[in-house]
Amino acid sequence: MFKRFSFQVILRIALLFATLLGMSLIFGNEDLFFNQLILGIVIILQVYDLLAYVKKTNRELQKFLDAIKHNDYTVNFTSKNLGNTFSGLEDSFSSIIASYKQVKIEKEAQFQFLEAIVSRLNVGIISIKNEEQIVLMNETSAKLLQVPILKNWAHLTQKKPAFAKLVNSLPKGGKRLLEIKSSNKTNQLSVNISPLYLLDEPYLVVTLQDINTEIEQKEGEAWNKLIRILTHEIMNSLTPVASLTETMLMLMEDAEGKVKPPEVLGDGTLQDIHFSLKTILKRSEGMLHFVEDYRKLTRIPTPELQEVDIKELLEEIKKLYEAELNKKDIELQLKIDKSAHVILADRKLIEQVLINLISNASHALENKASPKIVLAALSRENEILLQVSDNGCGIPEERLNKIFIPFYSTKESGSGIGLSLSRNIMNLHNGTLQVSSVLNQGTTFSLVFR
């Protein structure tokens, strides 16, 4: 096709050159004036024909490029006015347009398929582009947020400012709980935010899930667990109290149920009554301590969040405990990652958690050769971790799931509220307290700040 096009152009240029040559031979001859005029007109027509021939190709090419640019697949290409030379070009243009059209159809079909799947999910999905345009919002998310399906982020911000504030507060992603109130109920939503870049454009993908059912189930399990614990502790304390009270009544009453006179009660009976009263007093004090420990779990103050220098915090904790641990020949080490600088926390509450964990670690290192506790700070993705590790005996796997239960303790003298209290404190910081342990190798507790 290219050669044929070249031949047509060369032929026209050759004819034009021949005409110019003939014009030059007779130019200036007055007898051949009309011949010169005719040759001049022929030259003009030849130049016009050459330019028109080339421009026809350019116009078809421009039409092809514009069709691609504007996704216009209805354009037809014809070579009937261009001659047989351009029939191959016509076929190529039409083939490319058809291919682009097929790709467009497949792309649109895939998008519609994706929309159909997303619209049927029980999880709400919202995709936000450049913090302005809502590219995707399924019906579930609209239902959970109690708004219509919107295309503009500013409109959604106006209708649900609390949700927008939560999303804007996590530009690097994360997970939070959001409470949505309506006229007849309150929904607890788990909001998960994931940032991504697509074709150099920033997107936020937000997923929403109603966790009311899960929360109610967990609350029920927690209440059942708490009732079992309270019942167990109360029964353990009241059973001997009831038994001893019955014994004292038997010692102080006669067969008819009347109180014996003082002179009838012997020294042995008085000693038994004295012993029983002391035991009842001891068990009552134990019950009071138990109730006081329970109150501590339910009366944690609201954290006053401020920026806390991690290095300064851990060094202060080390100075506080170093002398006591040295007496037990326990080595205390600090390991602070350079990327872990600051956490947003209530310093006093976090100090309380760290002190409790170090105390537990020191108990786990009793009778251990080369005992060691490591205070560490490290950065992991969007999280900061403060860790307390020991090389003690470790915690058996069957106990790992129970150590955060209130009043459950692996120590004989333990109250069983330290770890529960510590986890509650971390929950109030929108974080968590995690544990990992290997028998005969050690245990690591991690304070996770998100």
C-alpha cells in the first residue's frame, strides 16, 4: 500500500515536472502566449490534485485518531473516492476501530459485572477519588448510613459529618467503630479504610459492616462469663460463712431453739464461736476486696490523650524498676526502634499498664537461670508497639485464652484483674493488648497503638 501511494505521488510530481519543463521552454514566446496560459492552468490543476490527494489521506487519518480519542466507534472509513490505493488503509482503520470497540464493550461488561456483585454484598463499600468524587457506593452502604446513593463526597459530608470526620482522620487507613443513630435504633458500624493509588490517582476504599449482632452475641457471652465468675467467687465465700453461722447457732441454742444462758456455755464453746467469727470476718474482708477489685475494672478514668515521647517513657520505667530487679538478679534491657518516636496516649494509664506487665514478668522469672526482661518499642505499618518480653517459663496454650478474663489468675496470690484492667485501658486508647508465648522460652505482651 505504501509503495502504491508513493507511485501515485511520484507520478503526479513527474507530470508536474514535465509540464513545468514544457512551460520553461516556451516561456516568453509571444506567439505561444495561449499555450503558456494553458500550461499555467494545467500546472495549477496538477498542484491542486497533488495536494488534494495527500490531504485526503490526512483527513482519513485525522478522522481515525479523533474517533480513538473520543471513543467514537460509529465512524466508517471509505476508499471509494481515494481509489484502490487506499483500500488496505480502509481495512486497517476499520479493524482497529472494531478492536477498540470490542475492548470497550468487554470493559463495560466487566464493570457492570463488578457493580452487580458489589450491589449484592452485605458489606457496604464506598470508593472515594481525590477526596471529591464517589466512584462507587453500593446500596448496603447507603442503607447503613441512612442516605441515598451519592456521587459527591461533599454532599455525603454534609449529610453524615461524623462519618466524614472519621474517614478524613485516617488518611493512611485503619479501622474504627462508628455509631449511627436513627429514630428507632442505634447501629454499631465497623468502618475499615484502605488507601490506594490507581493510574496515579489517590483513592480511599471504605467498607462498612453492621456489627450489632456480633456485639450482642459477645455481650451475652461476656455477661454469662461474668455471672459464672461472680457466682463462683460468691459461693466460695458464702458457703463456709453459712456453715460456720449454722454451727454457732447450734452451739448457742438448746434443743428447743432457745439461746443458752451464758453460764451454760463452756470455754470450748466460746473458743469455737470466736474462731468461727474470725473466719467469717476473714471471708467477709475477702468478699469486700473482691468487690473493690471489680469496681476498679468498671471505673477506669477517661484517658487524657497527649503526645508521649516513647524513649523518655521507657527510660523512666527502667529507672523505676531497675533497682528492684537488680536485687532479683533480673536484667532489664531497652530496645527502641528509630521509627518509633511518639504515641498519643494518657501517660499515667500507660505507665500503669507497663508497670503491671513488668511485675508479672518478674514473677514469671522466679527460679529462672539468666532471667531477663526486655522493654521494646517498634513501628509496624500504621501501628506503634510497646512490648514487655521475658525469657521465663511461658504460658500454656490452654491458659492464653483465659488470662484476660477478670479474676482469672495463674498466681496463687493474684487478684486476676491486672491484665483485664490493662486491656480495658488499651481499648480506651483505640488499641489493644496482645500476647504471644512459647513454653520454656518466654512471653511477650504488646501494647498496640493504631
